[in-house]
Amino acid sequence: AKRVVIKIGTSSLIYPNGNINLAGIDELAFALTDLRNRGKEVILVSSGAVGVGMNKLNMGRRPASIPEQQAVAAVGQAELMSIYGQRFGTYSQQTAQVLLTRDVIEFPESRKNVVNTLNQLLKMGIIPIINENDTVAVDELDHTTKFGDNDQLSAIVLQLIDADLLIMLSDINGFYSDNPTTNKNAKLYSRVTEINDDLYSRAGGKGSQYGTGGMYSKLKAAQRVLENHSAMVLANGKSPKVIFDIVNGEEIGTFFKEE
Ligand code: ADP
């Protein structure tokens, strides 16, 4: 894989106690910088704006209303980018903030502008860090929809720049036959070649207070990736160094690829 999109979920960035997982973010910066220097083109799609905002504003619980969450996300996004800037900075890796909405693909003009920006950043050796623009769109915040947490956005980005691989890092080892947090007998799928209704029926909701999309949303993203004839790996982001093993082709988590 030459072009790799990495999506990291809130559950990998924020500890259950609300603290920011700086060690994890540092490891992510280390891994992505190394890949970049070995000739890969790397794009990061990062959640976590609301969680980091809650941390900065000393909020114990996620606010209920969408406007409150948008406000917290606006605080958190700036803070998150500052943390990324610092951590990538220790490895002399430049980063850029790119805030998108999912509907960019529906407007040829905005689609073209996004593609041009991303390609130019990659050409300059900069790692784009993408998030949904929570001020403009609330798909990520509105958990009544099943399409949360940048999962869709990361698949759309893969499509836009025709990346080969999407590495989706979550708080679970992969996609199981049933939600493993509630069913101990659930089995890990190591390879999925197509997404069908049976698989959707096995995908449950989010795992933690800080998680958002849940497995349904990840399968939906995988479906888009497969439609693009690209591949996706869903793996545990507990230790982002797992990215090295995935890129080296080791069997980790769930590998989604057409037959
Ligand atoms: P993230 O914040 O990393 O995007 P989510 O909480 O949105 O994480 O999604 C991961 C969670 O999905 C898991 O922790 C698990 O509780 C839940 N889940 C539901 N069904 C499944 C399944 N079939 N296989 C794996 N995880 C599942």
C-alpha cells in the first residue's frame, strides 16, 4: 500500500477517566512519521474533538445538546491539533488541519478543491489530520443517526484520494460474530470479503461513553472501501505501533478485502 488512511477513534485517544492518552498519541505520531519517511503517503482521520474539549473545560459528562457539543468540539479541535503539532513536532513531522463535511463529494467544485489540497499536502510530505467540521455538520455529534465518529468520513477520504488501505483503530480487536463486550463466545472474523445483511445484524452500537459510531458504522465504512476495490483493516488502537505490523502484511484484526 502506498497511500494509507488511518482513522483513530475517540476511545483510543481518551482514557475512560477522561484524561487524554498522550502516550498513545505520541506512539501514533512516531508510527505515522516513520511510515511517511519510508515512502508511504499518510493521512490521519482523527476523532476526539469533543473528548479533548470536555477535558479542557473540566466537564465530567458529554453535554446533552448538539449546540453544546459543537461548542465543546470547537474548543477541543484546536487543543487536539496543538497536541498533535507538539507530538509530531518531536519527530520533525509537519501536520495540517483539514476540516471536512461528508457532502463535499456531492459538489464537484468542493470535491475538486479538497482533492487538490490533500494531494498537495501529501506532495509536500505533510500529514493531513482530518476531522469533520462540527460547526458546519452534526453527523458526527448526532448519535441518533448510525453514522457517527468519522468512520464514514475516513472511507470517503480513501475514495477521494484513491488510497489503497484504510486502517481503522478502535478499542476492540476487530469485527466479531457478536458484540464481544456482551457475548464471551463471539468469534473474531479475520477476513471479510463482502458486507451483507447477516454481518450488519451482528454489529452492535458503541462500546464506551467516548466511543460513537459503533460497529454498524464501521461496516458501512468497510462497504464503501470495498466498493472502491481498496482494503480496510479494523484493529485495536491500544498500541498504535500495531500500524507497523498491519502495513507489513501481518494478520491482525479483521481484514476487509474483495476476493
Ligand atoms: P471507536 O470510538 O473506536 O470508533 P466504537 O465504540 O464506536 O469505537 O465502536 C467499537 C465498539 O463496538 C466495541 O467496543 C464494541 O463494544 C462494539 N461492538 C458492537 N458489535 C460488535 C461486533 N460485532 N464486533 C466488535 N465490536 C462490536
